[in-house]
Amino acid sequence: MGFTPALCAYLAFSSHATGYGNRLLARRLADGRESAARIEERKGGASVPRPEGRLVWLHAASVGESLSLLEVIKRLGETDPELSFLITTGTVTSADILAARLPPRTTHQFIPIDFRAFVRRFLDHWRPDLAIWTESELWPALLTETNGRGIPLLLLNARMSARSARRWRWMPGTARALMRCFTAVQAQDDRTAAALRRMGLPREKLAVTGTLKEGTPPPPCDEAERSRLDKLIGDRPVWVAASTHPGEETQVLDAHRTARRGSHRLLLILVPRHPERGDEVQTLAQAAGFSVTRRSTGQDPAPDTQVLLADTLGEMGLWYRLAPLSFVGGSLVDIGGHNPFEPAALGSAIIHGPHVRNFRDIYQRLGAFGGAREVTDARELAQAVTDLIRPDLRAPMAYAAWEISSSGADVTDKALALILDHLPGAPARPDGKDTP
């Protein structure tokens, strides 16, 4: 691989700045962005032994990306019972959620930060037979060190925002060198594919397959708890505002107040994207005059509860099952939107704001087939909630969304086939073809 001056400079810094890496981690730990018990993993140190036999390493940036890999891991494990898996992420939240959902023979570790000593320590221990990257994280030391050891490296579910594509145009040589690390790439959409080709990815290595999140099973829930809460809520109309951000909760609460004028028993389940904002969101809701029940303190919704603040991790499957109408957050403020597949797979009608660039294609499909409704402000959100708490208007939307979410298994099939094609010693593919 030909290294450009910019890439050489980055790798040289990465090789000689271990002290800076330690100070960076210390600052992140002080800010609460790292796990104190597992900080050595961010320096490449393993907290568990490497399993015997062949190991597939899969890396995802955060929660949504990592969850999209679980079905792939599950099916690979069923195809080859001797295979083990390592999944790495970079956030404490993703580690907490994955802890309860890892498939058999799967280990989670934090990804080492991109300093060569840490990366080499990580690779020396785990010695993966195949590496799989997802979405858009391109860390030069991790990629070049993995490629330099002759480990096949796949990029699945690739997504490149317009902003990232513009940034890479300033470093065309570096982009080209990193693209050459990948053996094969599956992109989510044509826009990403075009950006990757401009970055130097050879056309023969690239396929557009759609997003793996389409094939992700719906999030699980404790069925006994769902039944218990369902009885407490009774026949009250319910909607959920999921994965909300600062500046968004105020609009959601304004919409809830307006919608309650026509349905005074209406209950809002409010789920902030970051549960640690629970105090802040509770203060907002109470200042707006609502009676609030808070999940993290163990409170149950009472007959007079107007807002159920669901400030916990790993319970989205519960909230989507309780609420047949979902507003998906990160879309009334300019965050880029969040995953609509989870509520769609659970038969929920979907409302969203205009800022959905992270999932533009699927929201366009949902809108075209009547599976989602776009709103631009609190007034439109209130009207959408008022309309869609009516089962006769909501049901066709929910069915359309479910149909679209159910069509994504083919994306997972294609990912599985690509992995088996490049995994040393893999058995015959599920389609009956032998791997090369």
C-alpha cells in the first residue's frame, strides 16, 4: 500500500504519542465518557482470553450500528458452530445495551483508541481471522495495521454523509490508501457508493445492498413487564416520543398539551436519547404543568400520570410495544434522525421531523408508501398525534411501515454471503455455493 505524506505523518504521530493517548483517556474518564473498570481495553488490553479457533472481529461505532450486527452474528454462529465473535464499540452506552443481547460465543470489548501501540497490543491478543467494519468510522492506524497483517477486511453497511465526503476530498491520497485496505464493501445507498468511488475504492470491490438495520430483529422486551404495564395503562390512548434531544422535548411537550385537549386521558411515554438527562427532562415536563412518573426511580404510571419519563437503557422494545404511535426523535432538531425500523417492525405508526439525513432513503420509502408522516413543528406534531390516535387512521400506516421493515432480510443475506466468501475455512454458503 502506498502511504501518502499526510497518512505517514498521522501514523508517525500515532506511533510516538502513547503518552498523549493516556492523557486523552484520563480526561475522557474524568468526563464520564469511559468505563473505569474497562479503561485498559481502550489501550488495547484484553479483559478476557481469546477463544480457541477461528475468530471474526466486528466493529461498530455505537448503539445502532452494533445492534444491526447481532442478526449477522447469530446467523453466522448457526452456520458454523465452531466460530467465535468479537464485537467492538467505542461508547459506554453501547456496551451496556449489548451486555444483555450478545449472541452465543460473542465477546464485547471497547475498541482501542487509534494509537499504534494500543492497536498492536489489541491485534496481538485477538488475532482475528476476519475483520468487519460498519458504517463510516475510518481509523487509519486500526485499518493499516489490520491490513498489514494480511487479515481480510470488509466494510458492511457503509454510510458516508455529505459532510464526511467533503472532508475526505481534502485528503484524496489518504482516502485512497484507506480504501485499499478493504477487500470488499457493501454500501447502504447510491450516494455513499459514489462517495466511496471518489475516495478511490475500486468499482469491482463495491456493491449497493441497502442498510443492515432493515434486517435487524425488533428490540426485545420483558413480556411479563409489558403485560403488567399494559394493565396499569388500561385503555388509555398512548404515544411515545423516542430518542429525543435537547430542544426537542419542549416541542414534544407542547404537542402533548395540545393533543390532550381532544383526548384528556392521553399518555405520553417520553424517552430521551441519553437517559442521564432524566433530571433535566423531568424538570421541563413538570415546569410545563404535567404530572410525571419516572421509570428510573421505579415509579409506575398512575391514572393521573400525563407523562411517563422512560429514562432507562435497553427498554425501547417495551415502549414501542406499549405505544401504537411513535414519534422518532433527533428529527425536529438537526441531529439527522434515528432508526425507524424498530417501531416499524413492531407495528407502530411513525411520525418524524424534517431532519432525517441519517436515514433519508428509508424515510422516503416510508413516506411514499404511507408508513410515516412528517411534521415540522409542535403544532404539526400535535395535529398528527390527534389524528393518529384514531385506530382507523393509524392502522393503515402501521401496516405499511411493517411491510417495509419486513422486506430487509435480503440485506442480511447478502452480508452473510460476503462474509462466508472471505472467511478462511468457512463452510458452504447457505445458498449452496462453496466459499472460495
